[in-house]
Amino acid sequence: MNHLGTNFYEAVSVILFGIGFMNLLLQNNLIKKFIGLNIMDTAVYLFLAAQGYIFGRVAPILTDGVIDASYYVNPIPAGLVLTGIVVSVSVTAFSLALVQRLYKHYGSLNMDEIMQLSREEEGE
Amino acid sequence: MDEKKSFLKHLEAWVDGEEVILDADKYISTRTKKEKRSWRHHFTIQYVKENKKLYGILSIGISVLFIAIMLSVVNSLPEYGNAHNPANNEVMERYLESGIEETGAINFVAGMILDYRAFDTFGESNVLFLAVMCVVLLLKKDKNNYSEQEEQEIQEDDYFDTNEKHPILQIGAKLITPLVILYGIYVILNGHLSPGGGFSGGTIIGAGLILYASAYGQKKMQSFFTFRTFTKICVSGLLTYCACKSYSFFTGANHVGYEIPKGIAGNILSSGFILPLNICVGLIVACTMYGFYALFTKGDI
């Protein structure tokens, strides 16, 4: 089995996932961390969309009155991607709201600085 | 007491309750003195976190290793675009072949997410509602989340919003906003006939509201869209969704037979509950999108 040449959508999605993960680990700025998380989400959508595609078939909307499963692409990944997008939007909004509160309290977006300031605050 | 008794003798006596082990403290202290000096003591998470360079190298290494493992998995995945892949199984066939008969929707994806898997979509709407409620909790201006400096900034913003004229932006927004909202309504109402549906149409309407709010300021927006209307629309949308789906679950599970007529596939008034459910989802998504914008910029809807 050697399908790396044909599965390049999946390969690109995996590489994007790795880039997002690296971003999540390496960035100190909290907003950039969440951008990394969103890149990871996008990679998952690309992977799912690639899994559902079939060569030579049309989108899953009734065309020319053909009711035949061998005429349309797989509709299930579309529904899964929809769920993923909704959850990703919700998580991003929630985490950015938390970041905004942190910024109001500590005046910084740098994670190390925030940790240090919170430790100093606890020590008092 | 004989100090030269063996340890076993001491233990025997101790168990019988005749004496205590006198040098117990000393014995324990000698035992714990043996420090395990190994590389693990130096190589803690704290050490890695303090050493930025090592942390960077390690995280890049982990990510690259992860990419390599996943690429090897992709290498042995079934071929892209092949109709005989295991993902394209009988579930997909069922949705495509009896979808129109069972749901009445021409758009198979809409029929799938709002009829076969409507419970899942209800969960998604709840997740969105929960997210916007969390953002309200965290960011809404009230007596606990208040500072004079911010209040002053908001007042200055309001002053500029009301007194400064941006003719190009305002006239453009006035012309485009109705079209954007109309297009969103079209996408929602045709959710079962064409690409789109509640989520995409709701996002388009939300974008129109955001455009209007950014051109004319929050004050003017509040004349017709307050926090009260926001909660009313969201909650009534969710409750209507819940009622519709409860009805169809109840009648379907008990074989009562009072089913909503499916209509002729392809008409705008067809496919049972999919149209009202799309409208509910669209309203919730539009309110959520505008709510995120308003809360993140001004801290108030």
C-alpha cells in the first residue's frame, strides 16, 4: 500500500495539523495560541472533506432527477464538518472571552508574564 | 536490654508487645537518606519550561514526529476519490436512495442533518447558545465588570459614532445591509432545495447586522436589537426546535401516524419540519454571530 502520491489532500491536512500543534506549543501570545488551534480545526475539516469525495460524481443535491447512490459524493462528511465548525466557533469565542478578561486583569497577553504575575499575586 | 539481638528477635519481641524498637527513628532516617540521584531529577517539566531553547527543540521534535507518524498512516489509507473505499458504505447509500422519499428534501445534506440526525443539530444549536451565554457571563458590562477608564473609552467611542460622519461607509452600509440580510433569508428558506441552510444563512444575516453596527454605532443598533430581543429570539428558536422534534420523535416512535405531510419534493413548502427547523437554526446563529461581535467590541448587546 503506497498511496501518499494520491492522498495528497490528506497529507496536506496532516501537515497543517502538525503546524497548528507546533504553533500551540511554541507561541507565548495567547491569541496566537488560539490561531494555532484554529489551524488544527481547519486541517480536520480538510481531512473530512477529502474522505467524502469520489471522482466523477456530483454534489449531494438532486440533479436531473437521478436517485442513485452511485451518482453523488458521500454526504456524511459534510454533516460532520458542519458540527466541527460550530464547535470550533464556540470554543474559540469562549477562549477569546477568557483571554480578554485575563488581559483586563493582568495587562498582558504573554503567558509566562501572566503566570508570573498570578504567582506573585498569590504569594502576597 | 541486649543491643546485639538480631533484627528478627527485636521484631518478634515487638510483635509480642514486650519492647519497642528503640532505634526505629534512626533506622527510618538511614533508610530515607538514600537519595536516588538520576537524570530524572534534573529533567523535570519545570526545567524544560525554564530552558526556552530545549523547550523549542523538543516541541518541534514532537510535532515533526507526529507529522511523520500521521503521514505514514495517510500512506496506508485507501486511495483518494475511490468509490469502493470503506467510508462510502451502505449508510451513504441509504441517505441518498431513500432520502427524498423519507425526508422530502432535495438537498441530501439538509435532509441528513435536520431529519435523520436532527438531535445532533439540536445539540449544535445548544453549544452555540451555551458559548454566547458564557461570553455574556464573562464580558457583559455590569457592576462586577466595570472600570471608570473603560466607561470613559466607551463614551468617547459613542461620541465619535454619533457625531462623526463616515459618508462612504454609512451610505454603503445602508445600501448593502438589506441585500445581505435578504440573501441570508433566501439561503435559509432554500436550505432544503439548494446548498446552504440554517447555519450558513444565519452567518450571512449576522454579517449584515455586524456591517450595520460597525457603520452606525451600537447606539442605533440598540433601537431595534437589544439584549432582551436577543435572548427572546435565541430561546424561542431553541424551544421551537425542541417542540418540533419532540412531536416527530413522539409520533414516529409510537406509530401514531399524524405525520407532517412531506409535500412535493422541490417545492418551497415541502419536506416536513426541515424548513421551520432551518429558520430556528438560522435565527439562533444570526443572533449568536452578532452577539459575539457586540460583546467583544463594547461588552453589551
